[in-house]
Amino acid sequence: MEEITFDEWKKLEIRVGKILKVERVPRTEKLYKLQVDLGDKSVQIVSSLVPYYTEEELQNRKIVVLVNLKPTKFAGEKSEGMLLCAENEDGSKCVLLTSEKDIELGTRIT
């Protein structure tokens, strides 16, 4: 595993968000398109959570989001960040990261 410096870590903008809208990405097996409220703005994130969560389980869920990731496209859909989760080695379990207690949207993770 490659180590990073503290200055590199400080470049990551990780914040609390809330999933406002969940849609399956057409013609894909694993992708959801999520609209996520970060308090001061909303972003679209594409993630491969279909095997692990239903749309209902994701709706209105507070999550932890890497906000300043360079946007990219998955299956033609723009993704403007990355939600954080823990996934076991064989990929059979995936759990979204969230805050232990309720906190305002957009709060920075430090």
C-alpha cells in the first residue's frame, strides 16, 4: 500500500450528504444514478450499489461523500463524486459509511 502525506490527505474534501433521488442506470446491471444534497450544492454520483441496496434503502439516507474527485462518466452518466463504503475482499458485502450521530449536510469529515 502506498502511503500519502498529511498534506495530500488535506486535499481530500469529504463531506456528509443526503441521497435525494435514486434511479437505475438503463442497460446496466449494477449502477444507480444518485442525486446527493451536500448542503450548499447538489451533485450526481453514479455507483455500483444495485447488488447491495434497494432504491428504497438508499432514498433519504445520509452518506459520506468524496466531493472533489474529478468528474467522470459511467455508462454515459456523469459522476461528480464518490460515496464511501466498506467492501469485503470478495465483494459479497458492501456497507455505506455514514456519521454515527445526526449532523448537518455538508459537514466536512476530518
